[in-house]
Amino acid sequence: MVATVEEILEAVRRVQCGESKAAVVRSSAVTRTTLFHYIKMVKEHGTIKKEKRGPKQVLPATIEDDIVEWIAAMQRRGWPVDRDTVINKAGHILSIHGGVPRSVTRGWYQKFRTRNPILSSRMAQLLSKGRNAVNKEGIISYFNSLIRACVGFECDASDVYNVDETSFKTKNQSKKVVAIRGSRSVWVEEKAEAYHLTIVMTAAANGELVPPAFILPGVTCETSVMDACPVDGALVTTAPKAFMNAAIFNTWLVSFGEWKLIARCGRPAVLVLDNCSSHHCTESEFICDSYGIVLVFLPPNATHLLQPLDVAVFRAYKRDIKNAVTTYLRASNATSLPRARAIAIAGAAFNRLVSRNEEQGTRRQGLPGIVQNGFRTCGTWPLSLPAMLKRLALQASNGIDSDLGAAAWIKTHEVVREEILTVPAKVKSKERKRVVTDEEWFSKAGLHAAAAIPMKKKKTK
């Protein structure tokens, strides 16, 4: 029977108190070899640490901690690394650490992940430069606009809405699948995407969902296209390419105002929406004045941070649609989806979303459902500037909500830390490409020095 840590500590204590080692071995579960080993450990280190059985890890724990810090730092800079990059870096470090060229395997990577459960595999979201340029001033301005819109009347959660458009796609990108080991090639037949369908969805901060609207491509649509739609009050229209435009947005505003007159007894409404050009129209202002609608526009390129539907609803909704489309195409052995069937699938997914939102609120004993949680997370309702700025800070750190990856390393492990585990330099302001010479001579260094001097901005009248 293997001795426990407590039994080993007791045996060492008895020896330190003057009892003979032979007597301790005879009267305890600690063997002679084990006792001598831990007595020596106490003399050298002052404490007992029971080591793990099996071969030691190829890289010391301190270096693995540095690799974790580097992974977090790369994520903060917007350059998250993949498995192969981590393996290559670890192999480079091991070669320097061991003094001979060596490499690590996928087995080491799996054990490294087990030893560091803080790491996980994620799908990196692609953000354009514009979407990654949201600033604090824009969020504060949006928050002030939201406050001004809400203080005009006794606003509650049922009076604050968010509207957004999303696409309905039947064509899937390549993905990981489960296949038989050793298969040389695994393929899936590509689904033909014959058309684009836009879904207009609106939700209130109290969790109520307005019946959706669908935009089909073309000029006309079949009279039976809505017959199979299971959502009462759903709408449909057409556009040349099935995208939202100013004319369609104005007619949707009228429909929303009419729905509000019936469902909300004509109460005013605060409508949060993105800065799409189709949402800015002079005619929209007259419609909003007629129906008591106040439009509040999100900061540019901030929908992924502050739009409740984007943050909490669309991912689950579109995943449900995708699964239903795949099931239908497999069952019918078809490569295209009829428009009426697409609307029926989107409507059924909408009803399931409504049920799921209500069930979650009931199951959690009055706590927010999916939709309400989206409004709360984005700081839209209840109004919360700290919640909005927290979303911005999370994006600035690329989703890391701790100090990991921001360590100011001291000058230790210089080769590893300064030559291998490096991160991209921060982007500096660009210097000018042209310099006014004023008939003066410039050297190479002089040209760059002159270009680095900021130009005075011209005063606008």
C-alpha cells in the first residue's frame, strides 16, 4: 500500500524528533527507501512535494507558463495562434533548452492543453479594420442618445426595441466532420444557393418578439409563398436583390407602427438600429413622428458589440435554420430550397425561439430569457454605460477578461522570451509619404525626420 502524504510527513517528523529510522519503518506504512528520500528532500528544500509518477515533461513548467502568457498576448494583439504555431514555438524552445535540435509532437500539445485548462479551441471571428475601430466617444454619444429617447416618456422594457436584418443561406462552408480514420478524401456535395433571402427581426427588451418580415429577390412573389409560414402576422415583400432599401424600410416602419397600435395601444417606442444607409431617410422621420417612434442609431461598426439581436439571438436562430435546411435537403435528396419552404423553415425556427425564450425565463424563476439577457449584456436595457464600455474593453483585449498576457516580463530566459515568444509591435502612426522641400536639401534621415513631423490642420471656415 502506497503511503499518503500525511503518513510521510508524520514519519519524517518522528525521525526529526529523534526516533530511529528503523523503528519508524517498522511501525508505519512508509518504506525505508521512501523515508530516506523524503528526509533528504526536507534537508535540501525544507518541504515535501510528492512528485507525479511517470516521465517528466519535456519543457519545465515555468517555460510552459511563458508559452501560455505568449498565447494570451498574441490574442490581445489580434493575432491568435493555432495548434501548429504553438507546436513549432515549443519545438524551437526545446532545441535551445536541450542544446540539440529537437521537436515536440501532437501528444505533447494534448498534454500541454490538459495541464493548462485555461486554453481552449475557438473559431476566430474575422473583423474588418472598421469594425475593430469602435471608440469610447462613440459609445458615450450613443448612450446619451438612448437616454434622451427614453426620458421623454415613462419608458419601460416593453417600449425599447431592436431591429436588424439577417440573411438566410442554404450554402454551407467547409467544416470538420466525423469520418473513418484513414480516409484519403472526404467530400460533401455543394448545395446550390439559387437566391438570397433577408429576414427582418424585431425584439423588445421585455423579451417580446415582433412577427418577422421576409424580403425575397425579384419583383413579384407567388401568392402561396406564405401559406406554410407558421407565424401569425409575418410579412413578405420583394426587392431586386432581396436587400433592405430605403423604400422597404419606410413601409416596414409603417407596418411596425400599425402593429404597435394594436399590441401596445399606441405607446411610443424607442427603436435601436444600425447605421445602414437605408435607415436614413427624410420620409422615415415623418413616419416616426406619426407613430411615436424614436430612432436611436448604434455607433458605426458596433453592431457586434452593442446590438442585442446580434449578441444573443441570431447565432442560435440561424443555427436552428441551418439544421432544418440540412434535414430537409437530405430527406428530399435535393440541392435547392423552394422559397415557400425557406419561409416555412424560418417561421418555425422563429416560433421555437419564442418558446425557448419563454421556457428559459420560466425555468430560471423569473430571471432574464435569451432576448432580455441580450439587452442587459449590451447595456441597452436597463441602461448601463459600464456594461457598454465593458463590451468595448473585452474587444480591446480580444475577449480576455483577466491580466493574462499583459505581464511585464523581467530579464529571465532571455533567449526564449526575447527571440522566440515575441508579439507583433504596436502599430505606430504612419509618416507622410511626401515632404515639402522649400528648395532645401534633405538627406535620407532628414526626409524621414521631416515626414514624421505632423502637419498643421487647415482651419475650416
